[in-house]
Amino acid sequence: MQFSNSNTVSDILLLGFQNLQSFRIPFFLLLLIIFCVTVCGNLLIILVVSSSRSLHSPMYFFLTQLSSMDIFLSTTIVPNMLPIVFYEGSSVSFTGCLIQFYLFSTSETLESLLLTVMSYDRYQAICHPLHYTSMMTPTFCVKAVLLCWVMMFAAILALSTTMSYLWFCGPNVIDHFFCDLDPILELSCSDTFFMKIEDMILAVPFALCPFTVIMVSYAFIIIAILKIPSVTGRQKTFSTCSSHLTVVSLYYGSLLSIYLFPNMENIKKIFSLFYTVITPLLNPIIYSLSNRDIKEEFKKLKSKTLSALLMR
């Protein structure tokens, strides 16, 4: 991607969380621990699903894709965030800032689309169980994920093309812990009106429509569950989608909260911290704690690993 040669901004100063004072080192260590647990937890989910034949189903296939995106998101944000927290502000190259923004946009777009596909999978499983295997075939699942990637690339291409025509002449200070769209646009000396309009237009197919599809899917799911005569049957059926519903609530809850406090930077940072750092940590925990199949397969994998180590 070519950017204007007249850009005078070469380095960006990310302020991060100011005035941490004595909490700076503990916060740094906490972020480091969260990052390690996030990566290991999501890798464990991928390993357990991949190594177990009983988990080779559409729901768990999409779960591995979601775990991959959580690793990607966490790796995009946290390693760059650590020096910002440690030094209470850190510089990054202008190109590096744009790359982080594109990678962050990629992960967020794909996560939103994957959560939508996963809600459709739960809708088919609960509302049309007799046709589930014929609808959610391996070919369909792969095509659905590929479509998510194609849509994501189209969105990033549109944003990057428009961004390439902007002129960045300063200032070079961003009061945030990562390079998001709005803080980057504040550095531009060009008219960013069309860029903001484009962002709003892209929010329709990549945020509003997925959220609507998820809500409609769960409306039908709830109706189908309420028609089940026994309480045990309703609880058992709901348990198959409770993990996904919790993850969706965390993701969209923190994302929507940012727009409720548009002029409160500290509040926005906290909610941004939640959906970029905390949510990728919680996702594998939610699925592993509330999913009996994953817990059983994890125990089997642990036993096989211990047996293999003892035989050596």
C-alpha cells in the first residue's frame, strides 16, 4: 500500500494508560500473564478439537477458527501494549501503526463474521435437527469460513485504499494503547469525511447485519427451546448454545459500550481493553468450563500425554 510522500508524521507516540504510578509494574506483569494464558488456552482448544474425532463437527470447527482469531487479536495488541504500559507511553513507526490497525480490523471483522456463522450453526442444530447434517456439511463449513475471509479482505482493501489518499502532517500523539481508526484519523490534515462515511457504510455488513442475524437466530432458538415439554430437555438444549451466547454478549456488550461514551477517553480505553485483551482470554475458558465434551476430551488428551511421557 502506497502512502503519500508528503506525510510528515514518521513516528506515533501512544500514551496508553497515564498516571498508573505504583500500579505500572503489576499491570505490566498482569498483561504479560494474560497474554500467555490467552495464547496457551486458545492453542489448547485447537489442539483438543483437532486431536479428537468426536469433536470433528461444525460447531467445534468454527470454535477452532474463533480461537485462531483470538490468538491473532491478542498477538496484534498485547506485545505492542507491554512497552507502552512499562514506559507509560511508547513510540511506534507510522507504518507500524497502520499495520497494527489493519491487523486489528482483520481480527475484529473475522471474529464478528465467525460468531454469526456459529449462531447459524446453533440455529440449524436446535431448530432443524433432522436436516442439520445435510445442511452443515464439511464443504459448507469450509465455504462459510472462506466467505468470511473474502469479505474481510474486501473490507480491509476498501479502508486501506481510502486511507492511502490521506495526508498525515501531525500531531503525532495518540491517547490510546493501540492504533484504532478514530485516533489515526485525528492525525490527518486531510478531510476525513469520506473515510468516516465509508467506515459507517462498512459497519452495516460487518457489524450491524451480523448482530441482527445473531439476534434473529437466537429469537428462533429461544422459541424452539420453549416448545420442549420437559425442563431437563430445555436445559440440555440450551446448554449447547450457552457458551456461544455468553461469548457474543461479552463481545458485542463491550463493543457497543464504547459508542455509549464517545467523549470519555478513559472509559473507552477500559472497554477497548476488555474486548481486545480480556475477551480473547475468556473465550477458551467459557467454552472449556461449560462444555462437557471438551472437558472429557481434554482429560483424555492429558492422560495420553502423561502416558507417553512416562513410557519414555
